[in-house]
Amino acid sequence: MNMKKASGVALVTGASSGIGEATARRLAQAGYTVYGTSRRGTASGSQPCDLLALDVTSDASVDAAVAEVIRREGRIDLLVNNAGFGVAPAAAEESSLDQARAVFDTNFFGIVRMTRAVVPHMRRQGRGRIVNIGSVLGFLPMPYMALYSATKHAVAGYSESLDHELRTMGIRVSVVEPAYINTPFDANLMQPDAPLDVYREIRAAVSTRVKEVLVGADGPDVVAAAVLKAAIADNPKRHYTPGAAGRLQLLRRFAPAPMVDAGVRRDLRLGA
């Protein structure tokens, strides 16, 4: 990538590890003043930025974190919405409605809360960038990941609409949609809270297959590079698909639907 020196203030949610930490580090190296967030918040230490305490499911916590960055810097030029959690492979009916709401509250409504808190400051500045971390599952659904796929479809749709709404005010919105990424994020997946014995064997088989794929998956730096590219591009794209996700996007767009369907099932060893 042809790099240019970046500047401004960046706020990265979920920056204590994985994609968020890699993104905060890449942005700091590029020239941004970076603030990260985590549920607990910590001193800088080995982190690439100061970590502020933030729970994206709490309106008060979101408002407090954004207000603190504004108090310190007076502006926010880049918001990276990365905070979220993964869901272990399970059938859709193995999660209660309460669990479904919890997944959406963090992975989707957390982005909505952060956006609502930051956009007024960007509007007053007359410029800004928002980069939302989506997933390949936002355009290529995966069996036994229905809830997670649904949140990432929501993120993609929200991001596209928001970009249309805000670009006349100097604000652009992009969504970065990686495929499997080998990070600690994948070691703490939410387990289904209403497991059914009828799915026990297939749930275990799909989980095993996912773990196999993760061993050879890209690391978080490929996502961080895409975030930076979206942040500094003169004319950013609405969608970025780093690493293997780019090939899957082409497959989804141009291959016949039955071929894509068969490929998904074959990869997960689900049979015909």
C-alpha cells in the first residue's frame, strides 16, 4: 500500500487484544493519536495506546468514554468500531431470545451507540471517518452461525446506509469484512444457552472444523492494514475484504448460487 502520513485522533473500541490491538498499533505507527477501549481499561504498559474503560452495551459508558476523548483532544477524526464477541457454532434454535438479544446488543447496537455518540462531533468538525469491523459472514452466511451472521449482515447494511447519509457532511463510513482471523477472540466464544441433544454431534463436528481452519488463518495485522487503508483513502470504498475474504467475496458475487451453497457445505463437511 502506498502509505501517506496520517494525523488526527482515533478511537478504537475493543483494543485490548486481537484485531483491536493490532489496529490501534497500526494507526499509531501511521501518525494517529490513538485511544483504545476495553471493558476494564488499563494503563498503557505494552499497549499501543491508552485504554479507556468502555462497555458498548451501556449508553452512559459510551457517552463517558467519548466525552473523555473530547476533553483530552477536542476532536475525534476516526472511529473504529471493533468491540464485539464471537458465538460458538450452534444451531439457531440452541440460543434463547435473551442470548440473541445479548449478541445483537454488543455486536450491532454497540456500533449504533458509538456512532450516535461520535457523529455529532464529526459533524461540527466537518469531517471524519468511521470504520466498522464486520465479517465475511455479513455477505456469506455460515451454517450453525446464524446469530453471528445476522449481526454482521446488520453491520453491513447499517454501514452502507450511514455512508450515504453522512458523506455530504464530510464523513465517510466503511466496513471491513475479514474471513477467519487467528486471534485470542476465538478462544472465548459464547456457548449456546439452550443446547439440544439432536445437534450435539454436528455442533461438535463444525466446531472442530472451525478450529482446524483457524490454525492456518490470517493474523489480525491484515485487518489492521485494511482499516488504515479505509481511514486514509481519499475516496474510501464502502467494503474492504482483506486476505481470504476477497476471494470469497468474488465467489459470492460471480459463482452460481448452487455452487456457492455446495462449497459452503463441503467446506464444513455437512454432506449434500
